[in-house]
Amino acid sequence: MNAGLWRHMDYNCIKMPRPQYLGAKYALLPWIIPLAEFNGGVALDGFGGSQSVAFEMKKAGCTVYTCDFLSFCHQSGLALVENSGEILSSDDLHVLFSDNPGRGDVMLKFKDVFFAEEECVVLDNFRANVDKITQPHKRALALAVMCRALTRKTIMGHFAHMQAMAYANNPARVRRNPSIARPVRDLFFEIAPEYNAAIFDNSRDNKSYRANILDLLPQLAGEVDVAYYDPPYCGSHADYQAFYHLLETFVENWRDKTFINGNFRYHPPRPSGFDKIVEVERSFRDLFALSDEISRWLVSYNDLGAVNRGAC
Ligand SMILES: C[S@@+](CC[C@H](N)C(=O)[O-])C[C@H]1O[C@@H](n2cnc3c(N)ncnc32)[C@H](O)[C@@H]1O
């Protein structure tokens, strides 16, 4: 049997852990992947998010470049796409959840907004302990699993609201979604094996970038065969930093930011170019001009997105 085909069949058994991320294409993969025909070559996921599509590109045997302008998405890219073999051992889990007297207090600011005080302390300990892990892919895997545990623990799976504590203390809500009342450590321990099982080597030099795609594309000139673009749908829940600010603050371990509103969203946000009506048309023009040398593009956009509504 052809070695490439054997490898491809082998990867098909590997499952990406189900993400909970706005606009994630995980559920649409059976529809997207045949359209995209990712068969080897160099594939770019320009707006990687949960990495659902980049992970499939990796399974298809491509050299994958995945990009997102948010750090926590980039860490998932390092963990699930760039990583070819680092997994979390029980020793690692012990280190990550041990008490760290030098811990910071970045997560403590979210006390009584998203988590009870003791959970904030667990998270600050964990964040300090992550920095003891020097291998970058293992470190990224620890952060990626914790970010997933945090979206399971938080009602609606995002942080653009102030209902987390009210729901976690409401027995009827907890009966419907027990995860919101479970210790984050338990959720982490439950999720970590699924992530470990998703780590594989497709024998390619895959890369995860934390970058604005418009800055990255010139650096990749001439290298990419096929690009998948799934930008925020401007005018329809496009502000990813409003929804996931807590995960970005956690991963960045930000102390020197201004935090605003009742939910302590960081400020100023990173510029996207794809989330504001006044910028989105220019950004698409730049994206397509910079992709001139890429022979195949696949773009996801919804009917409510500003470009499709003729708002620009
Ligand atoms: C619709 S989501 C992508 C979802 C992804 N395809 C998945 O399956 O999870 C859009 C992503 O674009 C990212 N983003 C927004 N502006 C960006 C930019 N200028 N460059 C790179 N990423 C950007 C957001 O952080 C978000 O993760």
C-alpha cells in the first residue's frame, strides 16, 4: 500500500477535542473539507480560532500554517497543530496544580464575576506554574486545555456577560449544565486526556502564528498552495475580544492593562480590521490582494456579515 495513503488513513482515526468557540467550523467540517480538497501541499488557515480547520489540514497531510491575532487561539495552534508529540503527563499535572507562593493575582480580579475566590487562586497558581514548563508545545497544551476547561465552566461558554455566578449558584441551572458548578481542576483532568489523544506527527513542519493575517501574508509569499479564510462576520458577533477577553488576559498574564466594564475586559483591544463596518471592506481588499499568489482560496462568511448585506 502507498505510504502516503496509509498515513492519511491513520490520521483519520485522530479526533480533535470538540471546541466551544463562536463561529467554530467543527460541526461543518464534513461539508467544508471535501470542498477544500486539502491533499498535501501547504495550507494556510488565516483565522484559525479553535483550530478546527487547521487540525483537519494537518490530518490531510498538509504542511499547515495557522494564524490568529489572539494569543489563546495561537496557543491552541501550537498545542494541536504545530505540536508533533508533546503530551501532558501525570507529573506535569502535579506541577501545574501545586501551590505556588510566587503566584500573581491576574485571575483574582474576576472573583465573584466569573469564579469564586478559591477557583481564582487555583487559576493564578496554575498560570504561575505554566511558566515552569519550558517546552513550548507542552506549555501551550497546558494553556489550551485550561482555556477549554474555562469555557466549559462558564455559562454560555464565553465572557461577554455577568451571569456566571448567578447561574453557578442556581440549582435548576446547575442541573441543566453541571459543568458550571464543577471545580475547574476536575474539568481540566477530564479534558486533558482528549487533548493528549489528539497530538500526532504528520511529518510536516507545521507552524502556528500569533499575527494579524494582513501582516503575516507578505512573509509567506509564494509558499502557500491553498488558503482558508474564516474572518469574523462583521455586524454579527464579530468582536472576539469581547467574548473571550478573560482567556486572552489569562494566557497573556496581563498586569499592565486597563480593565474596563463590570466584567474586566482589557483595554485597548487589538485591532482586527474585520470587525468594524468602516474597516472591513478595505481589509478584504487587502486580504485578497495579498493572497494573489495563492492558487486556491476558500472563504466562509455568513449572510448577515456586513459585506454580504451590502453595508460597504
Ligand atoms: C469566525 S472565527 C474563526 C473560526 C475558526 N475557523 C474555527 O473553526 O474555530 C474568526 C477568528 O478570526 C480571528 N481574527 C480576527 N481578526 C483577525 C486578523 N486580523 N488576523 C487574524 N485573525 C483574526 C478571531 O480571533 C477569530 O478567532
